[in-house]
Amino acid sequence: MTKAVWNQAVIAEAAQEDIVVVEGNRYFPAASVNSAMLRPSATHTTCPWKGVASYYDVVVDGQVNKDAAWYYPEPKDAAKEIAGRVAFWRGVTVAD
């Protein structure tokens, strides 16, 4: 199983075959993510080939890791494999 962990809390967990890797980032199926630990952020960025990314703050025991998770609500065709998936960074450990 691949897990995303921050502050000793498991934010997401999925079988390796359910993970999609793009540009070195592991994208978890949305259903495998504990949405109670995510808070929508107003941050958005644009990738020329993936589209517009939206972000979540990761919140564990009252501590906030701003914009530590992202997803593409409507990825471009070249990145359609990451639709409905969430990736992590900024101190979130993703490991098998």
C-alpha cells in the first residue's frame, strides 16, 4: 500500500496499482483520501499541459499545512489519467 502521511496521520492510502505517477508525483484516487483532513484552499496554478490545479490545506490535530495537496478538477486531455485524483507535497511523506 502507498500512504500519504503528515504529522503521523495517514491522509491517503491506496494499492500501488491504483496510484498514477505523473512528473514524479503520486496521484491517489479521491476515494482513498481522508477528506476530513482536507480544507479547500483559494490557491490555483496553471500547468500548460495538465490545466488548472486546485489546492487543499492539509489539517491534522489543528495544525495546517497550507496548499499541501492538489488536484485537477478538469485536466486537459493529455493529463486525463489524473482526473479524480489528489497528490501531495510540502512535507507530506508519500511512500510504499
